[in-house]
Amino acid sequence: MPVFACGRDRTMIAVEQLAEVFVEIADTLVDDFDVIEFLQLVTSRSASICNASSAGLLLADAHGQLQFMAASQESVKLLELFQLQNAEGPCLDCFHTGTAVVNTDLDDAIERWPVFAPRAVSAGFRSVHAFPLRHRKDVIGALNLFGTETGQLESHDVRIIQALADVATIGLMQERVIQDQKIVTEQLQGALNSRITIEQAKGALARSHGISVDAAFELMRDYARRNHHHLSDVALAVVSDPAVHPELLSGRPTPPV
Amino acid sequence: MGDRRGGGANGRLALLGRLIDDEPAVDGSLGVTAGRLERLCTVLARVLPASGAGVSVFTEGRIEGGTAATWGPDSRAIEELQHSLGEGPCIDAFTSRRPVLEPDLLGRGIQRWPAYGPAAHAYGVGAVFALPLQVGGARLGALGIYRAEPGPLAALTFSQAITFAEIAVGLLIDGQDADGGTVSGVDDLVAYRAEVYQAQGMVMVDLGVTLSEAMARLRGFAYSDGRPLSDVAHDVLAGILQLNRDTL
């Protein structure tokens, strides 16, 4: 598939494709869903629906720091671009203002983001967008899109991507309990900790198999999908009870629990 | 919604760490870690404020635990209630791996914990908040915060409570080693660097130890080498450094 920025060469996102994406996302919101897998789906569909080359999602922790949660593809290079946005970048701006940052040409953004913009350019990106995850008056995170071409998101596209960001918020909050601020806090903290567990498991698998952390993530995700396990559950088992998935950690003695 | 930058959280971590270091010990008979945790509870109760606080430790995979340290009137008895009754906010926070916030102990709290709720209320507790003491897959215990007055924690107060929990995690991890640093020497806990977490998983496999022990080894190595944890983690990832049983 050709990779170009949102809106370019097209007038609007195809309605059929859009409907499919929303149905697919809604289907994942069953009682026992994995937050990280859900956010991964949102990011990969957000990227494909507007032909952005990469998308990621960040959530604010209790200190108001933006933490990486999920991306359309997991690579060290991309993770650095997300992590960097604790200090500066479109997600931080979006998080502060509560409004979307769209159609930013990275070549023209060096003054605005002196560290982030050059890094993003050297990673091969030309344009960036960020959409707020809004919960009532609060902004709880941001959805980040990168393109390899400069391009203009039409207002129509902006509304659609914002709708995807809103769906992400609803999934995070599990709609039925959205009224309760303390449960919002509990859910967010749980999700943030799940992401930490995934990083720890990436390290353990990388070492067990002598592979990169990116390859370790692929291995773990594919294993979870093949065996119909939640990614977060597999990650937790890898670091706390490796005997649960012996084939995933094969070839090395399993650490004691 | 508070300071957005990392500097705010790290600044608070350092400030609260210094307050804990400067706090005089109440019970001189406590061990190093228990003494630090008790001072942490004391400072927490003063700063948030709260009427009492306690740290419970649990063994991985089981809910039977024990009280490591407390501060406040009857707080040891309140904390122990959970262990004797087998239910309560700290146990729930530990098992669910999430904070458990119950601003109305006499209302919903009693439905949630039919035995613990009335018993804790009898000691004058109106609201309880429990934070898991964990880093990803490594679980150590839970921090209980007690208030006489019912009502939610404000966002800033919650954020401060999280900082206290992060400091407590560091103390418990360092307590596994014979001698960790001072409280204010706790470094990088709020850095949330993916590399630090990945390195923890790597060291776990390299040494064939539990995840929390791997964290202790990494931190111990960083202390003794006088380097930030993120630097050491970077070297582990790059293959420059491989901890082995003889490294420490």
C-alpha cells in the first residue's frame, strides 16, 4: 500500500472502510478485553484509515507525564519519538490545550519543537498530527499520527480521527462506569502498569531468545494471538510465572517464581 | 492538572525523599527498611494529609501478608484487620494491580468489605485509599491511606500519594539488598523509561532470579557505580553490560 499523509490525493475517507473499523473496534469491547490490545487496534486502524504511516497513543500518568501505551507498529525508533513527547512535541501541546494539532509540516516545526522535530524528520517523517483523548473537562492522553509526506487533513478527516480518539477514551473507561472519577483513576493506573509489564517481558524474551526487543514484542504478540490469550496476560506470565508458557521461553532455564 | 513535565514529578520525588530522610525515627528498634517505611508513613500523613497510613507486604501469588510499617492512631490495628479478616483495600489493590479508592467506607465500603468495613469504621476510619506497590509484573505490597473524614482524594493529593508509593517500592526493593541508598537517593523511579523496564526483564533472565530481585540488582549496581539507572539500563540493552552473579 502506498504510504502518504492523511487527506492527500483524496477527498474523504471511504464510508465503508470507516464503518468496518468502528464495528471491529466495538467488537473488541467485550467484558474481558485487554486494554493494550484494544489501544493497538485503535492505533493501527487510525493509521490505515487515513494512510498515515505510523500511529501511537499516549496516556497521562498521575504525575501528568505522557506514557506510551500502544502503536501501529512497535519499534525502538518510534517508541523514542513517543517518549520524547514528555518534554516537547505535538502530543504535549495537544495535551496542554485540549485541542487537536493537525497538519504540522515537520520541516517547518524546528523552532516549535527543537528536539522532537529533527528526530521525527530523521526517522523519515514529514508530517504529524495529534488528537486529544478527552474525558469531560480533562485530557487523559493523545493519539499521534505520523506521515512520510506533508499533507492536509480535511476537516472531515479531522472529525473522523477525533471520533477514533473518543472511542479509545470510551474503551479505556469502559463506558458503563464512566460517571465515576475514582474508577477512571483506577483504570488508567491499571493500564499504565500493564504497559510497563509488556516492556519487562520484551526484555526477558529478547534475552531468552537472543533477539531484539522489537522482535521479542512480535514473538509475544503472535504467540498471544495464536493461542487466544490476552497480550497483557502473556506478558505478565513471562515475568512472573514463566512456566505458564514454556514454549514461549523455551531454550533457557526458567527463573524461579 | 499539575505540572506536565517530568521535572515536576522528579522534583517532588526528591523533595519527599528528603523529608523522609530528615524525619526522626519514632521506633528505634525497627530494621532499616521498616524504619524508613515508618518514616514514609509519618511524612505521608502530614503532607497529604491523612489520619493514618500503613504499608503491607505480600508474598507473590498469595494474599496472606503482613504489616511492614504504619503511622497514626490505631493504624497498626487497622492495617492488621485486613490480614486477620482476609479482605480489605490493600489486599484488593495487590490482587487487582490497581489503586482501590473508597471515599465512603461506611457506604459502599461496607458492601465491598462486609467484615473489614465496619471493623475499620469502628477505629474512626471514614475513607480508605490503597495503592499497589508494584512495577509492571513485580509486586511487593500495598500502601494504605486512611482518613477520618469521608470524601475523595483531590487529583493533586492522589498524585502525591503515587509519589509516596513509588518511594515505598524503591525502599522495599532496596530492602532485598543488604544496604540500599538513602530515600532521597532514589532515582529514576518516575522516569518510566522503556529501556529501564526492558533491562529489568533481561537481568531477570540473565541471573535466573525474580523480577523484583532483578530490579534490586540493577539498582544496586547503579548505586555502587554512581550512575543513573537509565545509563546502566542502556548498557544492559546494548550488550555492553551483563550482570552476573559475581557483578555484585
